[in-house]
Amino acid sequence: MAVCSLGFLFFCGAAVIIFHVAPGKRLRQIVLACVSLMFLIPLVPDLRSWIWFVFFLGITYGALALVRAQSRGWIVTAAVSLVLLLYLYVKRYTLLAAFIPFPLALDMRLHKAELVGLSYMTFKFIHMLIDQWQGQLAPFNLWRYLNYQLSFFTITAGPIQRYNDFLKYWEEMDLQPSETRESLLYWIRILTGMIKVGLLGAYVETALKSYGGLWTTPTLGSVLIAFYAYPVYLYFNFSGYTDIVIGAGGLLGFRLPENFNRPWLSRNVLDFWDRWHITLTHWIRDYVFMSSYKAAATAFPRGARSWSYALLFFALFVAGVWHGTTDAFVMFGVLNGLGAAATRAYGDVLRATIGHQRLRAYLKNKTVRLVAIVITLHYVCVCQLFFANDVDHALSILSALGTCLANLPAAVSRYSWQGPALVLVAAAVLLTALWKSDAAGSFFERAGRWLGERNGLLSTILCAQCAFVAGMFFVQWAFQQEPPPVLYMQF
């Protein structure tokens, strides 16, 4: 079921009605379990995939139960290693294929299984396993575990909700209907997300396909569109999906963690990842970086600072490589890892050179902040070229961009200033839209809070959004267009 579709909207509405009509916590839990199962069924294509699905859930729950009974470090290590090997096998990373000669009868290239949400289920399992080993996990059983893993608003593309937070809402579910104001805000958020995915993101993607791939005779305009437009599309697509599922979860009594916080206003790579796909970043910080850094700093205290650079690189490299199985995602991970390590090293050098007091003044300087934001934005755009394309195509875009910029003075002197100037103005507009897209979101968030106590205005906004989204779905139906997919669902 496409998340940005009329079918999902009706599905969500029916689930909310049945949920709030159901009397008692236990019946509401059953309703949510049935809703999640109905959402999952169309996404699992065949019996082989169902078998793998059941196998994965069974083996992970068994590992959790074993660690609860025998809290041993080697059991945790073995369980995590086994599940990661299973994950790598099913995902079939091309960079590992040459080194792992699978038997032909088990070759996933010939007998492929589709495990929707495998990445996010793996994240949830590892978090539960480690927290259980450390004595921080709330009580669990098979019923709670299955509902946590298969919850329809987090299974496909996050956000990654921690088990203890899930259990709080699962066991202490509000048995009274939500306040009108809160419900209106959640519905507004769902429709805002659909507009992001179905209109804004789809429009930018169309422009990218139409004007950003003309490589027989690349122009500065087409190259700039290829460079700037994909990050805009990815933001609208993924943050729109996040808005939809956070709104849907809120209507069913669950407060999901936020996944975005104005990422295009980040001043460095670490700041960017602390604002983009926040739940993934925090998971990697807690279970990859902090765990490995603590072990390294304990074993080699004199080299703690050097280890911090290396492990920051590794953590962001993992964040990048997780997104895909090709060498382009390896490059994406390497660039993000280098950016993170360089950010930490630069901060340490500044602190050692100018001292803490002058460093604070430096960081508060508006000009420095503006320059840092612009540099970070362009570095992220370079990284996302490898996210969106294979290595050769990404390098060809960068090469074409360099050629077009080098030829710009000659083009201005040979022809006239209007054409190049218009291209630069268009690039500036794209850059501003990319930069300020989340600032606009912050404005609407503040406006939403201001309107929070004015239900009449909220109802008017909701009605206008309903009309707009209905028109969007009508155009899709009239032109027989498929609902736009959510890109992060494939990870």
C-alpha cells in the first residue's frame, strides 16, 4: 500500500475510527495488531518471503529470550553477528558478493526474498538485545515484541522508536478520545506530508528527470539542477513520509520521535546528521560510536583522541553504507565519514589554538555561521550525488559542473550576460529553497502552535488541505499516475 495514496488515507481513517470505538486497552491493542498486519500483507509478495519473515522474527525473539535467561557477553556478540550475517545475506551487498561464495541452491539472486523493513527491524532488535544485556530494557514477551517490530507506522522506513518508549504508549494507552485540537493537528500533519511527497517531491523529481540528465551536451543549468534538485527531492519525499506516519501514530495514541530538524541549516557534517534522519543517527551514535569508543578509550587511553576521529569516520561510514549495496554507497559513506572526522579534528585544532573563550565567540559569529552553512550544504550535495547515482555518473556530473563553471566567463564575453545570469539566479533560487525549506517548516510549526487553541482556524486549514489533496489524487487518477513511492522504504 502506497503511503501517499487515497487508499492509505481511507485505511488510516478507518483504523482511527475503529480504534477509538473499541472499548478497553486490550481490544485496542488487538485493533492495532490487525491494522499492522493488514498493512504488511500487500508488502510481502510470496510464500518464500513470508517464511524468511517468520524465520527472522523467530530467531531474533529467541536470541532476546536467551539473553534474558543468560546475560552473557558472548551470547550477545554471537546473536548480533548471526543477525548481521543474515541481514547481509538477504540484502546481497554487491561489494561482498565476490568474497562470499554462496551455494547455488541458496543464492538469493536466483531465489530472492523480499523482507520489507528488514533494516529497521534489525536496528530495533540490536537495540533491544544490548539494552537487555545492560539491564535497561523494559519487560517484553512475544506479543509485545511482534507488535513493536511490525507496527505499521515504523516498519517500512522508521522513525526508529526505542522499545521502552513504544511500551509506554502500548501499555498506558489513553482510553479516551484525543482532544479535538490534537486530532486536528495530527490530520494536518498527515495531509502536509502527502503534499510534500505527492506534489512537491514529485514535481522536483520530474524536473530532475527532465532537465538534470542532458549529458550529450550538458549546460550549466542542467548540471546545477542535477546537483541541487536531488537533495530537495529526497528531503520532501522522506520528511513527508515521516510527517504522515507521525500523524498516523499520533491519532492511534503513539508519539513517535521526530526525524528532521531543519537539516539544511547545519553548520557541519556532524550537525547535519544530528538533524537528518535523527533516529538513525542517534542509534548509530549509541550502539556503534559510543560502544566502540568506550572500549577503545579504556584499552588505549593515550590514543583516545585519535580513536575518536577514526571511530567517527567508521560510524558515519556505516550510516552511509547502510543505505545501499553498491560501490556508490561506499563512496557516500566514505565522504560522510571524512566530513565527520574532519569536523571533530577542526574543532579540536581551533580549541587548542585560540582557546575556549575565543572559540565561543567564533562560533557565535553570524558571518562564520553563514559561511559554514553554505559549505556544509554543498558538501552534503556532493555526498548525495553518490546516493542518487552510480560512481561514474556522479563523477561525470561533478566534471561537467567544473567544465561549465570554467567556461562561464568565456560564455559571458562571447554571447551576452542574460543567459548565464538567469542560470545563476535559478541556481540561487534552488539553493535558497534547499537552505530555507526547513526554516519555512519551522514557521508553519510555530504558526500551528499559535493556532493550537483556535480550533475553528485549524478546521479551516484542514478543509483546505483536504480539498488540495483531493485535487492531487484526482489528477493522479485522471492521468493514471502511480502514487509516488517513498524512497527510504527500499532500505
